[in-house]
Amino acid sequence: MTKNKGSFDKLLYTAQILIENSLSDKVILNAVKDFGYSSEKLLEGKVILEEARSLFHSQLKARGEQFRATDESVKAWNIARKAYVRTVEVARIAFDQNTRAEKSLVLSGSRKRNFPAWLMDAETFYGNLLADDEFLSAMLSFGWTAEKLRGEYELVRKAATANTAQKDTMGYSRRATETRDECFDRLSRWVSVYRKIVRIAFAETPQTLEKFGIVV
């Protein structure tokens, strides 16, 4: 079936009409029973319907959580990146002609644009900077205290945590989508077969077919 919200809404509605009207009407129930659709078999279809409806709502919730986590990840990265870039610029001045600092703090070149590579450079920068008294002394002369640097490093860690959470919600959303789609495929097959049976059972009474939303 086509995977979009409209098609899911339509299938849920169609399935509900087919099942509920069959179970609530003794004439219909007796007629479809001759084709193997007892009340028990119709209730099996209802179970699939309710599962599909629940999974539909769960997938929407998971999708919303994914977007929220993505927004938070982007926000945290932007905050950390802004502080990091500014401090790198100061460090380049503080450690001009200092090859050891340049290599230890990854000062040369442009900053990485993809998150994993950026994170590795940022963690290397702050980790090595905070672990070296000579580096700290040089940065302090430009107003960057160890406390300030630790605060910026914490922003980097928050960005890493937010990125991990975003990846987790992406995985959860993907699994929720796959589970929903599998259930809707089962429901779609069930509805398709039952509609054919209903058309045969009430071929001579089109007014009954209208109870199922089937216009002849």
C-alpha cells in the first residue's frame, strides 16, 4: 500500500466500517459466515485493526520525538561550535610559531563540517589544552581561564550527548515505522480479501454493500 498518512487514515476507517458493521448486523454476520467469516474471524480482523491504530499513533509520537531530538542536537552543536571556533582563533594567536601546540590542539586547517570529525577535533583541543599547564598559562594571558575552558568543554560534551540521543530517536522512529508498515500491510491484505467476499455475498443486494462504503 502507499505509505502516507492519508492512506493510513483511509485504511483504518475502511477496516472499521467493514468489521463493525459486520459484527453489529445479524443479517450480514449470518451471510458472511457461509464464506468462512464467523464472528471469531471478524474479531481477529478487529485485533489487527486495533494494533494498526495503536502503532499508527506510536509512530507519530516517535517521529515527533525524533524531530525534537534533532532540533536539540543542532542547537547544542551550534552553541558548542561557536565557543570552540572563537577559542581556536585565540589559541592560534597564543600559540603562534608553537609547533607542539599546533599539532596537539589541531589548530591548523578549517574546522570539520561533519559532526563526528568535528567532535574528535574539539575533544582533542580541549582535552590536551586542559591537561597542559604551559598551554593553560598561555591562554590565561588572553583571558581564557581553566574554568572558562572547562565550561566550553562541557558544551562539547552536551553536543555529543544530544547527538547520541538524536541518533537513538532516529533508530526508534525507524523501527516504529517498520513495525507500523508491517501491521498495516497485514490489515490491508485482510481488508482486501474481506471486501471481495462481501461483494460476492451481497452481489444481489447493493444497498447492503453501501453499509460497507462500497458504491456499486
